[in-house]
Amino acid sequence: MQVALLKMALLSLGSGEAPLLDIVAYGGYMFTGLCLAVLGKILLGYSYYFVLPWACVCMGVFLVKTMKRVLFAEVRSYDSSRHHYLLLFIALAQFPLFMWLGNITVNWLF
């Protein structure tokens, strides 16, 4: 879902020339934060609820910085407001993705 989100975001601006493997690599960093959060849950109990949002914010900042570089390198027409809204959407979309993927309860759909 992360790779599809990033690819659709790039295509919506008309700049889908970013290599697919780069996008997969950017989206794969999410699992590092999830692994740290689950490890915190195993070792310290309630630290999961602090590590998960922290990792989510870190992933959002990382994606905004890297996608800004990709967007401005490949887009010829510079529309600042659309790019900023897209980057904000990518950063905010990390919270539901992290909560869904990092849900360690029995009820995994909700």
C-alpha cells in the first residue's frame, strides 16, 4: 500500500519517472520503525505507544525530504502549492498505515 501511495502521488503530479525500486526502498523503511515498536512492546510493555508515533513521524519526515528531492528534480513546471499539499498528504498518510500495520491485537482489521 505504501508503494502504491507513493507511485500514485507521483503520477498525480505528472512525474512518474521515479524508478520503481527506489519507491519500494523508500516504502520499505516503514518496517524498521514497526520492528522497533514491536520490540519495544515485547521488552518494555507500554513503550510501544511512544515508539510507534515517534517512528511514524520519523518516516513522514524522511519521505517528505526524499520525495521533495524527487519531485523538484523531475518536474519541469513548478507548482509549489500542489507539491506542498502532496508532501503533507504523504506525511499524514503514515499515521493510519503505521497503526494498521503495527496493530498487534487480535482484531487486526480495526
